[in-house]
Amino acid sequence: MQANAILEVRDVTKRFGGVTAVNRCSLALTPGKIYGLIGPNGSGKTTLFNCITGLDPRDAGEIRFKGERIDGLKPHQVARRGIGRTFQIIRVFPELTALENLLVVTGGAFEAARRRAEELLRFVTLDRLQHEYAGNLSYGQQKLLEFIRVLMTDPELILLDEPAAGVNRTLLNELLAAITRLRDQGKTILIVEHDMKVVMGLCETVFVLDYGEKIAEGPPGVIQTDERVIEAYFGR
Amino acid sequence: MKRAFAAALGVLLLALALYPITATGYGIRFMLQLFMWVALAQSWNLISGLTGYVSFGHVAFFGTGAYATGILVATHGWHWMPASLMGGVAGAILALIIGYPCLRLKGPYFAISMLGLNEVMRVLFSYFEGLTGGGSGLSLPALHASVQIYYATGLAAVAVTATAFLIITSRFGLRLMTIREDEVAAEAMGIDTARYKLYAFLLSAFVPGVVGGLQARDQGYIEPMAVFPLLTTITMIVMALFGGKGTVWGPALGAVTLFVFQELVWARFLYLHQVLFGAIIIVVVLLMPRGILGILQQRFQLPRTI
């Protein structure tokens, strides 16, 4: 038990039928840091995200956010506590405009929300396209829109599910710079990512999952040489 | 543009308000039916057009409202005005009871559950003969109030359209649309989707209840087969889809277009009428699922006030 952890996951288990997607997984995040969550395909990374955010309620274990239990809450309740997330597959609202995609997010007066939305659209240079339907934007633009949509509520903890997938180099560098800036503002960030360059360059601590279990935890440099991690990725 | 539209709307409403002075009995009856369809298509749009939860049993609220009003008028001697408001309340109560469990169902399962609701309501009203007269129906005391009912139905159509305008141009309406677009993402953005869906459902059930009550009063006689027809649900769906689901004016446009078309053309070709109606459903679903205003809205980036 870490007293100062913003998010604490303890012995969380999630089963789907006979498959144990997440198995007695524990981790703790300290505020103001960027964490990585890696592992081979099907190792339970996204399921763990879904347990934390309430989309797939955990079967056993505890999840605490700022010291309070959040397991058992509905997704919208978790979101309102201050946890924002993006999805592996883009989930913008296609027949809402870019601006509307941001305005729907809960919280605050309309005018304040509008100002914040316009500021965020400028931040990722989408302001020119604010009245375009989100479904008409390019893949990369939708990815950026989803990213800034999370920031509308100013969440303290941000979960990013493969933010770099399918994003070109220029856009990626902007995205990484934005993530670092958020960290500097005191946000805590947990990233699922397959691109090792991104993980190694960004994260201070990395958790490694394999078959739903946490098999390693530490700074990226150490993780890279960990025998169990190499075995999980490349086989024995 | 905005001002011109508002002025045109004002003139139209004034003309409709003055219409009964010169109108024939047929004219009043025609317009009354037209108002009814506008109100029904608009109501359906509030739940199905916005949240994407397609209700295939919306006439259940209409029929329930008709019976609630009919019983209050025929058995308890109420005036038809408060009685038809209670018809709306009855529709909303039914929506509350049925919405709580059924709005958890997704896609076709919700649609089928609503279809089932309509069948159940029809059988229930047939079964409780003591209260409803069963299959032989319920007669209301004779009353000539077509002109008053014309105004009342028109008011219902205006009220539900105004409600649609207020909802669709607000954040509440946009949040209802996020449920249609991606319910999981909506939840993850902090939107209490279960509560939003229920609110929309209650709103969409109230006016059909009122209109059902007004129809019961106007017809003077109701029976289960007549107030729970599946065709009424299908007609309001097609009207809303044709004009543009999820838009403010689409359902009204669809209702006016199809109803006028039906009266002018189809009534002269009794059998062809059904075929044409089916053909329109197919064309709308296949070629223009967004409807007329939906297509215009997307192509020209029109605001939500359309």
C-alpha cells in the first residue's frame, strides 16, 4: 500500500468465461509521472484499462483512486472522479462536429466549455475544422480530437490506449510533446503502447503484462534486459 | 435568413390559427390528422432519432393515452382537456415502467421489446372488459368539438416541435446523440447514458399519450385494434426518417410531405397506395437513411437549428 498513490490497483482479476484476462494484477501510480503498460497481444492491457474505468467490472480485487474505492462504479462515475481515457480503436462521435465532440463532455457552464474547446482545438490546430463532422476528419485528426476530448474535463489521471498507433512522425512528435506538457502540469498518465521507442522515451516506469499477470515493473532500461520480459516477447 | 424563417413561421402559425373560420368540416379533419402525424413523428424522433434506440412500439403510448382519456371522459365524466393531459401522463408512466428495463437492451433487441410492448398493451386493454369495454370498445358521450380539438392537436404538434428545438440545440441534445454515435465512449466521457435515455424516452412518450387522448375524443369511440395498430408506428417512423431523423424540422417535413401525398395521390389508388408506401420505406432506408434535412445538413454543414 502506497500512501501517496493516485491510482492503486490491488490483486485485480477479470475473467471472460474460461479466460482469465487479468490475473491478480497490482500496480500503483504516483502523481505527476508517465507510466507505460506493455505486453504481447492479448496480455490484458486493454482489459485492465476497462477494469479501471468501469467498462468491464473487475471480478476480484480493489481499485482505489485518490484513496477511494472506484471498483464497482459505473464508467460515467469513474470519469467524473477525474479519470479520462482514449480508446485503442478511435471512438469519436462521427456525426457530431469536432466542436460538438468536445462540448458534450460533462462539466462546467456552456460558455466556459466552449472557450476551453476552442482553446484545445487551436492547441492541436484543428480549429479550422471545428464545424466539420468528426467522421469526415482524417485518421490522425480524429486521433487528435479524441486526445483533446479527454482533456475537456481536466482529468488528473489520463489513460491512453495506443496513442501512437497509425500516427505519422510529425503528428507523433506533437502528441508526445503534449503528453510531456501534461505531465509537467502535474497530470498522471498511463500509456498502453506497442511502439518501444515511444515507451522508452516517455515513461519513467513500465509495467509488463503477460497472460494477464504483471511479470515485471521498473525503469525502461532495466525492463528491456529483464529475462522474463524477453521470454514473454520472443519465447524461450 | 433566420429572421425570414421566423417571420414565415409566424405567418404560417397565424394562418393555421385563423383557418377554422373559413374551413370546411373536411378541411378541419384533414389538418387535425396532419397535426397528429407531426406530433407523433416528432415524438418518435426524440428517443429514436436522437439516441438511436429505435422504438417499434410507439403507438403503445398513443393507445394507452387514448384509453386513459376515454375512461376518464366516459366513466368519470371528465372534460376532455384535462383528460387528454392525463393521457399524456399515462403514456409517460408506461414509458417509465417499461423504459427502466428495456433501455438496457441494445439495437434490434430494444426494437423487438417495444414491438412486444404494443402487443401486450393491446391484449391487456382487451382483457379488462369491466374497465375498457374489451373488444367491443368504449364509447364516449357525443360531443362536437372538432375545432377545439383542431387547436389542441395543433398545440401538441407545436409544443413537441419547440421541445425538439430546445433539446437539439442544447448540450442535453448533443449528449443524447452521443448515445446514438457511441454509447461506450459517451459513458467514458462522464455522460450518465442510462439517465439520459430515460429522460428522452419519457419526453417522447408524453405527447403521443396526449394525441391519443385527443383522437379518442374526436372519434368518440375506441377499441383495442383501432388504437394500437402497428401501421401507426411504422408511419411515424417513415415520416421521421424521410424528413431527417435527429433534426428539428425533419419529422415535421416528413409528416407533412407524406401525409399530403397520401391524401392527394394515394387515396385515389387504394391498392397501389400500400405498394407505394412500402416502396418509399425501401428507398428511404437504402438511399437516404439521413432523410432530406439530414443530407442537406451534412452536405452544407448546416447548424443544428435545422
